[in-house]
Amino acid sequence: MNLFDNAYRGRRVLLTGHTGFKGSWLALWLSRLGANVTGASLAPATTPSHWDLLEADIEDRRIDIRDEEGMSRLVKEVEPEFVFHLAAQSLVRRSYSAAVETWASNVMGTCHLLEACRQTPSVRAMIVVTTDKCYENREWIWGYRENDPLGGRDPYSASKAGAEMVAASYRASFFSEAGAPLLATARAGNVIGGGDWSQDRLIPDMVRAVEKGASLEIRSPNATRPWQHVLESLAGYLILGQRLLAGERQYADAWNFGPDPLGNRRVSDVLTRLNQYWPQAKWHLTSQVQPHEAGLLSLDSTKASTLLDWRPVWQLDDALRHTADWYYAWIASKEVISARQLERYIDDAAHAGAPWCKR
């Protein structure tokens, strides 16, 4: 099957954050696409970790993106053609207790990487992955578009807005001339999927509660988020990267990759749907005062669907079912079904007529 016009086959790709949840899934997919991948990241933050379980066939380099000299040496040594930048401090609640680390990783880490890429002639294109939370949240009922103001109240959201500004500045200052590398940013929704054991994320927290036979403490049952399977956002990144590798400069911009409107659901709705797969799941509302988190958040992905022909393949119920299946396989027999689920996603995309997936 021809995926993304074989744009990644044989390419030297640098993937930062490959030991994280989303990064490990992307490492798996890039290997499937025949890319020569070098991962650059800290050690996995959880035990178990999806990265360790995958045993993916890529070069595994451990480095802190806050290390400017180390990042410079690594990029020059690898001489990547394409860079996916996913390394970050990615948790909202942790950003309150580790604000300086969050700013240093998410803003200066991005700056260190882009500066290293600027000094490395092999680099043709880059995608900096940020978040749906990079927008100045006004508790709107409609989705944020790429030209809406950036901002953030908590350190995580604000630092991701800062990463967007760093990328926009580098694009305008250093990557705007003909022949310069192409730089885009990507903003996805609340990604779910098997292999996530992060703290303070709804589904990993629920999995831990189910394993213990406990009731999960919920902070904001009425908060609305754009839920999507991790493979949906990664497909968007790979489509965008394909266009950048083709030298299409008009795609060097900011992009949203969020679910369709049916994927925008309250936390309580997602928990209710999960009960179809985990009848033993129980939850209760916390009585403790919590740090501020946005109440309403959704993305408008019209730009990606119109100009990149990207659309979700799995609806929310599909995403929840595949996520539940992954954890069931792991809990029951310690089986890791990520590669199988990736193939299922590709097959479903082909049946749906996704243009990036051709038989």
C-alpha cells in the first residue's frame, strides 16, 4: 500500500520526544513507512512506557532539549532531512508545580532545536507540534481557528503559545527565502489511545483506577474537549510533512488537526461511553479546589480538511473502543497490539478513501 506517496521512505528523520506517548506511536509509524529515524528524548517518564514496550527499530538517543550545545551537536551529527519536534513538558497540572521546567523545555527547547536546524544544511522541513491549548481561551462555543489569538493562563498553555511564536519568528526571520527549510506547526486535540500512562490524564487515570478496583476522582466533569485517537493527529502531521518535503512553501504555516464536532464532548460523556467497555469503571467528583483549567475548548480544522484533504477516520466511539481494546490486551496478557491497531487504522483509511492511503 502506498502511504503518503512514499515521501518518508529512506528519509533521515529526527524525532524529538520519541519516548513519550504520541512520539512513540509516531516512531512506530515512521518505521512502518521506511524512514531512517533517530529519536532524541529523555528516558520515558512512566513505568511501563509505550516506547519500551514497542521495541521500535530506530536509533534511540537520550538528550534534554534544554541542552543547547548537545542539541546542536546531535542535529549536525544526524544530518536529518526532516524534523518532527514533539519533545515537551506536556502536562497542564504539572506545569503549575514545574513552571520553570515547562517554560525552559517548551519555549527554549524549541528555540534550541530550530537554531540547530538553521545551522544544518541537510534539513529540508520541520514540524513543531504544539497543542489545542495554545489559543487564548475565551470559553467560546465554537472552534478556534489558526488565525485566532494565542495565549494561555496556565504555564503549559502559555508556554505552548510561546513555542508557536518562536516557530513563527524563525519562519519569518530565517526560513522565508527561496531554498530555505520549510517550517510548520501543528495543533491537535486531546489525543487518546493505548500506551499512555501519564498522570492527570483521564483515560490513563481510569485504567489505573479500574486495575485497583477504585473509584476515579474527577476534577471537571463538565469540561468539554476535542477528543481524538492519537493516530488521527499523526496522520495529519504526516500529510503536512509530505507537502513540506515536496517543497510546497504555502504549507509552511500553522495547522489544526482536531476531531469533527461529534468528537467535542464533556468529560462525563466520555466516561459514560467508556462504561460500555469497562462496566466496572466508577468515578466521583473531587471536593478539593483545583488549579484553573479551561472549561470549553474545541478546534476548527476546516483549513486542514480543505487544503490538505485531511479528515478523521475514526469517530469518538471508534477511538474509545480501540483504546479500550489496547488496554484490555495489555492487562489480560501483557500483549502490545499497537502495530496491529496501526494496520487496522490504515485499512480503515483506505476503505474510507483517504487520499494519503492508496492501494
